[in-house]
Amino acid sequence: MSPGPRFSSVPLPRVLATLIAVSVALVLQTSLFPHLAINGVVPDLVLLVVVAVGLAHGAETGLVLGFGAGLLLDLAPPADHYAGRWALALMVVGYVAGRLASAARPRVGQWLPVAAAASFVGTSVFALTGLALRDPAVGVGELLRVEVVAVAWDVALALVVVPLALGLFAKVEPDRVLA
């Protein structure tokens, strides 16, 4: 039985690149992109960075980063929901993206469906936890509309965000990046 992941041995360049990517995505998602919302749905840049981390570094790293990035998103103003919902959603997203990663550098046709599926799964987990917690902002009748808009936004932005993040991770740690 192998011991769990050794986080003390995570290279500093990976940590810095990941922190920069998540920070930039978080700032843009909470400050600029609310002005571009479609029917109140804002693109999930942080989710797309978590997808890129999962693709680049595997399921365990994606899961841990998804939890941390989701918690930051939960606590970042103007958060209007119970803390932990995005942490759970992005933790699942990071794990799933990491499990779907291939050993070779994927082409757009390979990682774009992963980004679309991750967007659907992440938005669904967030919305369903809202229903379970009786969040008044979430209506059952609106879930499908919100899902469609969120996935469309995320897939469109994934064409830019995921390659940029994968490129950043490959630059700082070319021998360790899976994708």
C-alpha cells in the first residue's frame, strides 16, 4: 500500500504557477466577468484553471487545488451562498479532470470535451447543493437554463484559458506535466 501524496515535495515553481493562475482567474471572475454575465450566469474561469491543473498534474493535485480554489471562490466577495459549495464542486471537477487526463499532451479535441463535462459537473454540483440547502437564489425551473448558459460560456472560454494554463504549467515544470 503506497502512502498518500507527498505535498511537502511539491516543487515551488508548480505552486507559484498554480497560485498565479488561480489568483488571476479569481480576480477576473469576481471583478470583470460579472459585467459580462448572460442572464446572471458568469463564466467559471477558476473552474477552467482547476480543469487545466487536473489535466496537467493528475487527479490528486486537481482534487486538492479544486478544494482550495473553490474555498477561495466561496469566500471572495460578493459571495451570496453558503461557503463550501464551490469547494465541493471544484474538488469533484479537479478529480474528474485528472482521471480523464491522458499520458500524452492532448489536442483540443481531447481536452475540450473534458472542459465541457467538468463545467456541467461543477455547475450541477453547485446548483444541487443549493437546492439541498434551500438556497432561495436557485430555482428548480431555472437549473437547465443556467446549465446550458454556463456550459456554453465555459466551453467558449476554455479555448483560451485551458491552453494558457497548460502552457504555463509546461513552462515551469516541463518534465512533470502530464498534458
